[in-house]
Amino acid sequence: KTKVSELDQAVVDIESVANMTGAGVSKSEQDLAKVSMLSHNNSAVAADLREQFFSAAARVKNATAEVETLQGTVLSLEQSAMQKGSSSADLGKKVGELEIMMNDIMPGTHDIASRIDRAQATLQDYHAQAEAGILDPIIASKLRG
């Protein structure tokens, strides 16, 4: 009877171990199903992240191209502004030179139109004096000549 009891106990122990192993296998299968689902979900998330990355990379590339275009435009505008500034300085210098020449040729403080009018009036006066014979002979020879 002791051997039978020992054998019965051994069978009970083996059944207990088998049940625990079965429960462990069942739990492992459930865990494996969860891991498989998470892996599948992670694959979907990874694909979504990959798509977002490529989309962001394309936007960065487009933005970089736009910035380069804008930099070219800004550089062109800066060069144009510098040229215009230089032209303006040259023009101011030329105007100053013309004013000096005008003051040398037609002295006075009036504007150009009034100076020209005065010069024409003086010239007509000289012609009238030349025709009347009362003009200085040197000036008269210059008017005829």
C-alpha cells in the first residue's frame, strides 16, 4: 500500500506539474499573442513614422529651396540698391560740377532759366548796340564772327 500511495502521490505531483506547465504554456501563448499584436501595431506605427519623416524631409527640402531663392532675390536687391546709391552719389557729384560750371559761365544767384533769359537779353542788347555802331569794336567783332 505504501508503494501504491507513493505512486498515487507521484501521479498527483506529475499532474500538478503538468497542470502548472499547461497553465504556463497557456500564459506564454497569451503573452506571445500580445507581443505579436504589439509588434504588428509597432510595424504600423513605424510605417506611419516613416511616412511622416519622408513628408517632413520633403517640406524641409522645399523650404530650403525657397530660402535659397529668397537669398538670391535679397542679394540682387542689395546689389541694385548699392548701384543706385552709387549712381545717386555720381549724379549728385555731376550736378555739383554743373552748378560750378554754370556759375563760372553765367554768374549769379538765380535759377538757370532766369540766367539764360538775362544772357539772351544781354546778347540782344549787344546786337542792338552793334547795329547802332556804339558797341565796343572787340565785342562787335566777336558777335559777327
